[in-house]
Amino acid sequence: MADIRSLEDAVADLVHDGDTVAMEGFTHLIPYAAAHEVIRQGITDLTLVRMTPDVIYDQLIGAGLVRKLVFSWGGNPGVGSLHRFRDAVENGWPRPLELDEHSHAGMANRYVAGASKLPFAVLRGYRGSDIPTRTDTVSTVVCPFTGEELAAVAALNPDVTVIHAQRADRAGNVQMWGLTGVQKEAALAADRVLVTVEEIVEELTPRPGGIVLPTWVIDAVSVVPGGAHPSYATGYSTRDNDFYQAWDPIARDREAFSTWIEDNVRNSEGALTR
């Protein structure tokens, strides 16, 4: 059964130095508040996993907490590069960053394999790419039925998956809707799961296209209204496009970034949590 607890306590209990951590969410429901709590607590030497690392991982990388990134695309959506990510790769600042790059299909299949408790997944992909020469998590297998050679990708089983959702009930069942990406698969693949939500309700009313993660999948639920900002939560908030634009000059400059992190994350209590 999931515990409903403060974000500070949940992060301290579930996320540890050296963990492999997936913070998923596609366009909306990106768990920024949880990432900021990781920064405040200084949890370090992380391997971060995410199909589309954007500003949330730029902040964690720039804060010096990340040793490795497993991903399939990286950028500030609609704006350009992730400059803290880029500085870590090109210059080793604030620390060197190891990369394990995949295609979107490869990453999605890795989560599915992890959620299915299988050692790997197969797909038609990676042909003509040099990615298989740059990672030990892509190989090939021969189909025992057709003889066709297929790409094989190693399962992803994060130590912790962190997601944001719209609602949970008092038993800890979590409901999300809208663009849900791979949150379900990432949660089912993980050893531990933390979910931040907009609100607790007495009953989860069915929603078209909605997903309910049962309480037995989840370790902790934290109520964090606005916990996806500057992304959004469908039905609760809108995307803060101005923030993504403003992030570009902040992230370009090491001093400006460091000042922003100190003022807005490390020395801030963040969003309301309970």
C-alpha cells in the first residue's frame, strides 16, 4: 500500500546516492518539484533515465548530482539546447557525464521489458545507426521462427521511478490522463515508485483515456499542487512557455545558473507539500 507523505520525507526515504532514477512525463506531468527536492537534499552520483531529458535534467546535471544519463533525445522543447547538459558533456562541468543513448522506440521497449520482468526486448530498429557500437545495452537476436535478425535492447529496471499525476485517492491509487507517455511502464519496471499529485480525492472518477496505477505498485504519494511546473497537468494547469524561453540564457552561463539554483531551489521550500 502506498503511503501518503510529505515530499521531503518520501524523497529522503526512496531516493539514495548512486541510484538509477527515472523521472518520466511527456510534455506534461513532468515531476519538477520532486527533482528540486532531490537537489535540495544533495542526493548524488545518480544515473538518470528519461526518454526526453529537458529542463528538469538540465537542472539536476548542472547541480552536479548526475554521473550518467540514459536517454533518447535531449533539448529545451521549442527553444534549443540544454546548456548544462552540453557543458557537462563537452567540458566536464560541474562533473563529467557518461551517456547511454537510444532511439525512442528502443527506450520505450526497454521500459516494457523491465515492466514485464524480462531481460530484454526485441524490435526492428537501429539499422544504419552507430548507436549499437556505442552502448552495451543494444545487441541482436535471431528470431527462432523466421530467422530474421532483430535488435535487442536490455531491460530497464530503475531503482526509483518518479512521476507526477493529477489525482490519488486515500488508499494511494493514482490516476492520470492526457499525454501519459511511458509513466506506467516506468513505474512497473522500478523497484520503488514515488508519485506527486495535484490533489487527493475520495473517489477516482473514470476519465477517457485515463490510467490508474494501483496502490500496490506505488511506495509513496505526495500532494504537490503545481508540482509539474513549468510543464503542466492537464485539467489543472497550463504550460509556462515563458519559463522555457527564460531558461535558455540562465542555463548558458555557469554563474547565472548557479545563482538561479541557489535562489529558486536550494534556498526555497518549493511547492506546498503534505
